[in-house]
Amino acid sequence: MNVKPDPTFHATAQLAMLAPMENYGFTVMLSPDGSASDGIAVVDLNSASDTYGQIVHQVIVPSKGDEFHHFGWNACSSSLSPMSGHAFLERRYLIVPGIRSSRIFIIDVKDPLKAKIHKTIEPEEVFKKTGYSRPHTIHCGPEGIYVSTLGGGGKDGTDGPPGIFIMDCETFEIIGQYEMDRGEQDKHYDFWWNLPQDYMVSSEWGLPPQFENGIVAEDLLSNKYGHKIHFWDLRKRKNIQTIDLGENHQMALEIRPAHDPKKSYGFCGVVVDTTNLQGSIFTWWRDDDGTWQAKKTITIDPHPADPDELPDLLKGFSAVPPLVTDIDLSLDDKYLYVACWGIGEMHQYDVSDPMNPVLAGKVEIGGIVKDTKHPNGKDFAFGPQMVEISRDGKRVYWTNSLYSSWDDQFYPDDEGGQMVMARVGDNGGLELDKDFYVDFPKGYRSHQIRLEGGDCSTDSFCYPNV
Amino acid sequence: MGVDLTSTTALWWAVVVSGLYHGVNPGMGWPLAVSAGLMQNRTSALPEALGMLAFGHLLAMLVILMPFSIMAALFTWEREIRLGAGLLVVAMGCYLLINRRHPKLLARIHPARLALWSFLAAMAHGAGLMLLPIYLQLCSPQTLDSGHQAASTLMSGNLSQAIKVAVVHTLSMTLGGGVIAAVIYFYLGLKYLSRTWFNLDILWALSLVIVGVFGVYLAY
């Protein structure tokens, strides 16, 4: 417990942008076949350091087959909430769930170079206390740490709907289910909120049998993956409205609300439109009368391709879908980054007008057909996937693996883990940094990135920009 | 020349100072007033929020002081009541020292329900208890010179005294919090929100212990 608030907590997104540059990044190390243990790589991001762009420490867990995917902090700028009157937590621990094992690791990164496991929560405890399985997204909120899950109870995670559970932010004890009235929500993926306005938005991927052993083509073509977003009264824990984006909009994944809590809008990325293979972004917003709305504001077309160059899954379509699998919004709410994992492109949209996004920059790297090399001449396996933006909005980092079994279906001949970085121009635009290229140890792929001191997909701000 | 800590003047100053002390503690809500002004984009939302917070705080003071104002009229038991009250305050201080967890209940309240939030925050932190020994001393026969009054007169005197204490305390609490909120809102900006935010938990708990011990000591 500190006497003063943690210096990495910021009242507003604006203030967070002025904070010192990140020195370290934390990135998932995934053993795709479970032959080795997963871990968290600590990457040196300080350009003045001798070990810049290298993995300087690894926390490898003792178990195998956990499948690390997303992770988050024990505390963020939400600690400065005026409601809590209690801003003295430390941003010190990473909450790292295994989405295959349902085991959760609490990793102490106070000294990044000596990061170590602080506590392990066994899967049985998650099952027993929550009725959920396959924990995924982490956010620190009003009553502790909120953890979204992808599965319900039972062996295949289909016994009851998945949802969110709450953990104590100091002891890491699991408290229990979040929902009091989930309405029609029966699948889960991401969630985020606006704390002062007291709403939460959640999204849907699919149930565990639809992803654990690979994408189920029949389910996709019959539109059985998630295609709804849910709006919640955050403190009443009640689903107040569900918007169906249309059943052809398969897999509504990342939810990115505007960081300025005065705004009542945000974005959601949709992986694929089954009618035309487009990827899309929906803007959601609240009307003056309090009703939530959503409208498709970005579409990205598939690229025609010779079936010989395509994996079995796509041969019949003679095209590569963009596969919008991650999006991230800069802290000034100006640029939305959209990872097109299938075609191997990272797009940068100016979303100053959230209803009319404009493509401002683009980088090509990897991709099913193009397989574009990094400017340093090296290979980039798979395509651009988990993307994270520095607080000041000037550096955009990303990795390449989507999910073990899906990587193998879409990129059957690829292997490897890379993390790269692009620099943002003063007036937008995006250019890969030739000198930043982290090649992961053999046998490991990479997924989500967290930046020391917070980044653009962790911190929730409780005060508006001024 | 020594100051008599039990003089009426000194006790009223204690009521005022405890109010300022509660007011500057972010745990009693001034950041909510800053937030209200900024979120609603109008300056008048700040004093409105302060008013709601004050109302909740006042209620929390009265809830604690009222039962004692009635009991204090039983002046055969006066000493025992004051001893008990002092020990209760010490116990609350010790509890807050040992249990350093933050009350989760406060996080469940809707951000717009400021009076309810303020009431519960004051209750959870034992804010009313901190006033109790001061109030009981103000009601004591020596201070009031009421040794020969009828119980009913005493009781109504005690009740109005309780209201006076709670109101004066709440006014100075609102002044303390209001000054900080206004300075941050109008001059310093939100950067100073985290800079002026100190962890008062231990100091707060110790204050309860000290005030409680003081109450017990005076009862003897």
C-alpha cells in the first residue's frame, strides 16, 4: 500500500499521454502444441539501452498446455476513481490466465528483470467459485479485477453460459460471478466500460467446441459464432440492451470504448462477414434518449487469390478474408488500429469523427498470400495480430499469432513468434521500424503485449479530458 | 498559560477542525465534486455535488450522535455512557488499523447517488464516531452547567446540541473539501488530483483511537 497514488495512475487519458515512455513490454510466449511451458517475455523497449528490442527476462510457468492469450494488470488508472477514495494500490502484478487450462497466474513484475510468479490459482478453484471456465480478458474495475471467460461449466465448457467473474485486487481471491441479469447473453469474448457513465459493453466469439480444436467451418458458414454486443448497467450488473450486428457478422471481438469518459461511443471489430468475406468495424454509441445504437463504419475487402496459394479452409473461396482479429484505439481517441491477420496488413484509421473513419496509414507484413517480409529482410510468420499502442501514441507494437489451432489452419506452413513496431507520423501514417524485430525463442509463438506503466487497452480513466 | 482542552471554546474548535480534517480526506468525496463539474461540463455541478456530499455526511453524523444525545440524558449513567462511547471509538480505530481493506460496498453505488455514497463512506470510516467524544463532552453537566435540569429539558438540549455539532462539523467539512475541489477544478488541473491524494488510512484510524482515549480519559 503506497502513501501516494502509483505514478502510473492518471486521472485522464491526456495526462497518461504525457507520462514517461515505456521501458519494458510484457508479451505472451505460447507453446502452440503444449510441449513446453508457456510464459511471459520481458522485452526491453528503451531505445537507449544496450539490450533494446531483446527479450531480457522470461517467466516460464511450471505447468504445460495453459495456452496464454490475453492478460492484464491488477490495478490501473481506475484506482483514481472518485468513488473509491482509495488510490493506493500498486500497478505491480500481471494477471495471466490460461484459456485452455483455466489456470491463472499472478506474476509480480515490480522489478521487470526479476519478474516471478506470485500466486497460482488452480482451474478447480475457478470452476468451483464461478461456474465458468477459460478465463480471458482482464480489466481492473470498481469492485476488483474483472475477468471475462469464454466457457461455462463442464468438460467442454458448454454447461451454462460463459460470463465475467470478479477477483479481489489485493489477495487475488476469486469472489464469484459478476452477472445478476445476463439477459440473452450466451457467449462471451471481450468487455470494457465507461466507469463514470456506469456502462459496460461485452462481445461474443464462440463456445469452446467452436474454437479449441480449430475453427469449425460449418458453424461459421451457418453463422453460429457470436454476432451480438451487449450493453450493461455496470453497477446493477444487468444486461440493459443487446444489439445484433446481423448474423452474417461472425465473431464480434474487441470492444474499444473512447478513453475520454465524457464520450459515449466506441468500436467493435468483426472478424468476417460470411456474405462477402469482408472484415468490418462497427461504431456503437448512445443516443440522447439513452438507447444504444451500432453502425458499420469500416469495411475491408477480401483479396482475390489463386486457390493453390490458399490453405484447405479457404480454397473454395478463391479469396483471402482480411480477418479483423484485433483493434486498438490510441489514448487521444484519434487513431484506431485494425489488425488484418489474413491479408497481412495493419490499418490505421483516423476516427476523430467516429461515424466516418478515414484510412490514414497502412503497413503490409506477413499474410496468407502476400507473406510480406519485415523491412529488415526477415520473415514474419502468420499476420499482424495483437496490437498495442504506446501511451503517447507514437509507437505501435504487434505480434503475429492468433490462437494455436487457428494459426495452423490458416497458415499451415508457418511457424514462429515475432513482435515488431511501427512509428506513427506527426500527421498520421505508419511505418515499420527496421531496427525493432523481436524473434521469439524456437517453439514459441507470441500473442498479447502489455506495456510497463499501462497502455491503450488496459487503463480506464475516471475523469474527462479538459 | 495552558489551554483547557475541555473548555467549550476548545471543544467547538475541535468540531470545526475535525470537519476540515474530514473534508480534505479524498475518502469523504471531494474528488467526486471535481468529477461532477468536469463530466457535466458546467461549473455549477461542482457546488451541487458538494451539497449532496454534505447532506449525506450530515445524516451520518446525526445517526451516530442522536442515540447518544438521548442516552446522555440518563445522567446517572452518564459516566458509563461516555466510557462506552470512548471505547467504541477506540475499537473502531483499532478495527480500521487491522482491517486495511477498502469497503467494497461503496463501489456498488451508482456514481450519481452522491448523498448515499457520502453517507455510507462516512459510516464505513467511522466519521461520526470521531465526533462522539467531543460531543459528549459538550453535553456533560460541567460544560452545560445543567446538573439540576429535568431529564426532558436535558434531552431536548442535547438533541439541539447534537444538531448544532453535526451542522457545524459538516459546514467545515464542506469548506475543507470544497476548497481543494475548487482549487483543482479552477486552477491546478487534474494533474494535481493524484498529487494531493495522500493515504490517510493509518492517520485516520489513529485519530479515532486518540479521540476515543481522550473521551475515556475525560469520563474518569
